[in-house]
Amino acid sequence: MKGVYSQPDNVLGRISQQELFPDNTYGVDSGGDPQVIPKLTFQEFQEFHRRFYHPSNARIWFYGDDDPNTRLNIISAYLDQFEASNASKESEIKAQKLFSEPKRIAEKYPVGDASDIKKRHMVCLNWLLSDQPLVLETELALGFLDHLMLGTPAAPLRRTLLESGLGDAIVGGGIEDELFQPQFSIGLKNVADNDVQQVEELILSTLKKLADDGFTSEAVEASMNTIEFSLRENNTGSFPRGLSLMLRSMGKWLYGKDPFEPLKFEKPLEALKARIAQDGPKAVFSPLIEKFILDNPHRVTVELQPDPKKASQDEAAEQENLKKLKSNMTEEDLAELARATKELRLKQETPDPPEALKTVPSLSLHDIPKKPIHIPIDVGEIEGVKVLQHDLFTNDVLYAEVVFDMRPLKPSLLPLVPLFCQSLLEMGTKDMDFVQLNQLIGRKTGGISVYPSTSSVRGKVEPSSHIIVRGKAMAGRVDELFSLVRMVLQDVQFSDQQRFKQFVSQSKARMESRITGSGHSIVASRMDAKQNIAGWVGEQMGGLSYLEFLRNLEKQVEEDWSTVAGLLEEIRSSIFSRKQVLMNLTADEKNLANAEQHVADLLSALPETNTLEIPSWDNRLSPVNEALLIPTQVNYVGKAANIYEAGYQLKGSAYVISKYIGNTWLWDRVRVSGGAYGGFCAFDSHSGVFSYLSYRDPNLLKTVDIYDGTVDFLRELELDDDSLTKAIIGTIGDVDAYQLPDAKGYSSLMRYLLGVTEEEREKRREEILSIRLKDFHEFADALEAVKHKGVVVAVASPDDVAQANQERPDFLTGKKVL
């Protein structure tokens, strides 16, 4: 929980919820306040678990085509072992009564040095919308209203707040309807002390203006098309649809309502569309703003104030509490605590016995297909450009990727690429401002995105690096999709200095938030940048180097905008050429054929620029151990090395072993015993980099030692056939991960770009299925390179780094980040 309490956005969300719900379960911290946890006795913990973690308080969900009677017989064998309890009734959520007047609260949060706090306030307005759950049609209408106000860069409430210059980024999640009673939250972060009141006034005045004026018909049409497209497509990405449906049902089921009601959107959607058509959008949405927000006294304004002393004060208070607890304990109490702690640690570090593991139901290897999942691919040409086509049923949706090679770019331009991609979708053309362009995309398509993608290629030094323009549309609107893609690529003008300045500020705020909340990703990026070119490129566009670039860019945009705008144009002219493009299309055969002329029109509109010289990207960060210093109660610790450079030859067994290490050794030692929120490892088969990472970790050197202990763990490992089979099946579950048609087409594209053939996929699968214990022992030799030559990077507190360097002099080079 210290990790949650270290991230300002999480602190803001926790306080907001607790203040909105002072009288029911939502008003307490479900994870436990670190200052209060030491007061919890084991008996209280055990009794709470006994009362509420009981089948009588459970919801059981089935999804699949197996026999329902067989399912029920299996589950009955387990449930029959329990006596019914009153847990479900005792854990019922009581409704929070609405306030008679608004409230305001100010709290502190930890930051770095006092020099950093000039513009670090956060303010968020929160409403509890109703004293009871809402009917489905009202929920759906509020969902549309939320999208209209905040759902896109062109949404008026979002746009007004960001263009005000009062803060750098939006906080608050808009409409939240997963709890018993719905809520609405909106605010800004990185606000100056004397601007806090202005933010509150701006939010209220903007909501009042939206209620008075309503929304444009174009905005309503764009939101309606976007949300309806999403509901009908039901694209859950790699997340299994059955689990997604279960989670959607929980919003009602947990509170005694019909679990299938949230899944039946058709009738309420048609009713809402009919109301909008008959009465007009203002008659539908303005009363919602007035009733649930403007005229609603149950409002809590939360201000978070930066405090450079808070971290040390909290730590001192915790130590004082522990000191008091210890002073009240007798010698016998302390001896018993030491004994219980030793017993607990032994239990945590002792693997479950084979006979216990065998009781867990599992597939057998006979259930696993011997061949990898085949995705149809046809490689052809249109207008002299290579086009990949995947004939898959997509329910009349065409998915398209326009892929541009990024290698012609100068390395100095790489940090600008993410902002360049954002500008293409969030700046206007000479005929349309960005709001009109954004709404046109929403009205005519299922969405367009633009982003960079970079990876190492096995056996090559140079990376695969591209800008990908990704879009989707119903078959009848494919012409409009490609027309809009062409407009985005060629007609967008880089002329709006103030808007670009907002992009920089927003990106900087996101990166700073990412360091505190997802420091493991910053660590991984930093380690990769020390290992290979692809890692260096990725870090320039999304790691600490990118944050440092953004901080310098803010001033340059203000003082020398013409140069920045010129660099954006240079990126466009360097990349967007017919010579450097590849197309990827996924749909059924009929829709692929119908799309060909529209693809040809797009490609023929691209210039045939010839790149005379490909600049060198041969860069890496210095391979020194680094500590990125931030104010935090927890750390993110990583260690990595390239095992290909140490002589390892890729085998499919590496995937099984990596997953097994994460699920056993690292889970037991870093998380269960070490107290981190997560401990895992990753092997990039394209680059050869094997990396260890921890998440919200109270330790630093201890975790590094656990990483180094992996070698001995593998060498001494004993596995029975059942455990080995489960390890294989778990890996195949990742390899054969659930994919919808668009993801299948995209995966096939990535394999094509990285040179992964069907023959290689078959070979790796065979190696996975035939893995033996000796492969685990042999992999220990490869991990010797990580133990002895690996680079360590940690996002950590200055105190923890100072202690680490005291124990191991000059182990980490510190670099202040926040």
C-alpha cells in the first residue's frame, strides 16, 4: 500500500472517494492505510477473512459451450463442503445519503525539494450523482454525456480546462458507475497555488455553459457513432470476452440487481437515439447536467497541496508507531513474534508439495495443438506498394494499418515523434480546425490512431522502427476512412503554437506520473537503452530521456516556435513517402476486394520521395548502474543483460523457463517474502535482453540479490512431470493468447516486420512442448551473464539509494528525476 500512497493521482482518488462516501464501506481504505496496518491483529484479519471470504458471499460465472449440468456438478462438489452463512447480507453496501451542501478539503502529498512546488497543486471536483443506482437508460445517457464532455481531445470540458493554462493535465475519471452509486470527478494537476479557486470556478462555469448552450449536432453524431461502434464491435483486445462480460455484469450483480442487464444495451440505446431524434440533444443532455451536477449539493472539492516534508514526516510517524508497539511488548511477546515471523517466512519460501499441486485441475499436453495458430496472409502489391491482406471474418469491419519506415529520420528528431503523432490528430487543416477534424473522424469511422513502434530484430543490429497509422470503419465507409487518413497525413498544419505547447505540458505531466506510478516501465526502458539501438530509440521517445527532452522543449516552443514547427514538417517529409510505406488490411475476402481501389487512391496520393542517405542511429546509454531519485515510499528495481552476447542460442524452452521463474522464484522471494507488490522477469527473444523487474518494492539490494540467486535456483531445481506439464501449458496459454480478428491481423503484420516465419513459429512451439528439466539447468548458464554483467537501474528514494551505496560503495549513480 505504500506504493499507492506514494503516487499523487492515487492519493487524490482515494481521498475523493472517502470524502464522497463518509458513511458507508467506500469511505474506508480497502487496501489498508500503512499508518494503520500495524494496529491490525492477526486474529482480526483471520476473522474478517472467515466471515466474508465465503462461498455464500461469492458470485460464480460460467462462459463457454460446455455442458451446464457438468459445470454445476463440479461446482457443487466444492460448495457442498461449506455451510451457508449470512455473509452476503452482512456485506451489503448501504446507500450514502446525499449532502445538503458542498464540502471542501485540503490534504498534503509528498514531493521533492521545496524548489519544485511552485506549480504542483492538484484540484478535483467530485459529485455523488444519486442516492440510489440508476436505471440503464439513464446510465447510458450519462455515459454519452461523459464522452461528449471529456471523451476526446475536442470535447468542450476537457478542451476548456487544458486550454486555460491553469494546469497541465486532467485528473478525475469523469463518470464512474461501477460502484453502488455513480459519481463524477474532474479537475487539473500541476496548478499554481493562487489558481486553485480559478480551476473550480472554470469547471462550474463551463458546465453551466454546456447546460445552457448544449452540444453541436456534429459532436453528438460523433459521440453516438463512436460509442455505438464500440458497443457493437465489443472489442476487448487480448482480454477474454467471457471475463469482460463478467466484469460488466458486476456493476449490477454485486448489488442484488440483474447481472445481465448491463449487457443488454440494444433497447436502451435505441430509446436514447429516439429521444435525441425527437426532442433534440439539448433536451436530453442539459437536464442531466443540471440535475446530477449543477443542482446537486453532494459535491466535494479536494485540493492536494505539495509538501516536501511530508514523506519524512510520514516515515517518522510510522517509526514512532512501531516503536510504541514494541515498547508495550514483553520479552515473551517479542520472542513469540520472532518465532511466528520465522515460521511465516518458512511457509512463504517453501513450495507447495506435489500432492497439493496435483489437486488443481489442469489440461494435459494431449489437449494442446501441435501446430501454432495460423493466420491467413496474402502478400501482394497495390500501386507498387507491398500490401498484406488477412482474410478473416470481421462482422463487416475493415481494419487497416498504414506503416511508414522511420529509419530516414535524423536521430535528433526521434524525441519529437510522439508529439508529431499527436499533432496529426489534434491540429487542424487549412479548411477545418482540430475540433471539426476530430468530430469528422468520430462520425465516419471507428477511430484513427497514430503512434511509433520500435523493436530489435534477431540477428540484426539495426532495429525495426515505424510510425503506424491505424484505423477501422464499417465496410460502407471505407472510402471515408482512407480519405481521412490521407487528410491526417498530408493536410494537417503545424501552426498552432499554443496547442502544441499544451501537448508538451500534458506529455510532461503524464511522464512524471508514470515515474511514480509505473516506475518499473521507466526502469525497463532505461535498461534496454543501455543494451541495444532499439532500446535507445524507445527510450528517446518514452523514457527518462524523453521527459528531459520535454522539459527543455517547453522553453523552445515559447521562444523559437518556427524552428519546432519546421522540425515537425521535416519529420513528415522524411517519412510519409510511397517508397517507405507498407499496408496491412484485415477483413473478409469481399470487403478486402472492395477496399482495394480506396487503398490505391491513398497510396497514389503519397509522394515518391527518395531518401538519399539513411542516418546512423548507433547509440546506447552508458552501461552504468543508475538510481533515478524520486520522493517515494517504495522502489522499482531492475537488472538486465543481453544473453545472446554471452553465447546463448534461442530455444522455445526459454519462454517456459522465464515464465516459471516469474511464477515461482520471483513471486515467492520478491513479492510474498520480500513484500513487493510484484516481481517478474522478461526475455525479449528479438534482442536477447533478459531482464528482472520489481514493482512497488520496499527493498533494493535485497531484490538485486534475489535476481542473482536465480542461477542457483535453476541449477538446483527439481520438477516432477505434473509441474513441468503445467509450466508448458501456461506458456502455450501466452503463445496462443486470445485474439480477435483485428489483433490477429496486427500480430501477423508484426511477425512480417520482424522476420518471424511460420517455420520458426513451428520450431519454437515444438521446443516448448518438448522441454525437459535439463533445459532449466542449462538456462542457468545463460543467466550467469545477467548475474555478473547485468546493469542495475532503480527508481528509488534518496534515502534507500544512500543506504545501498553505504552497504556497497559506488554501487549506484544517483540522478534526481522528481
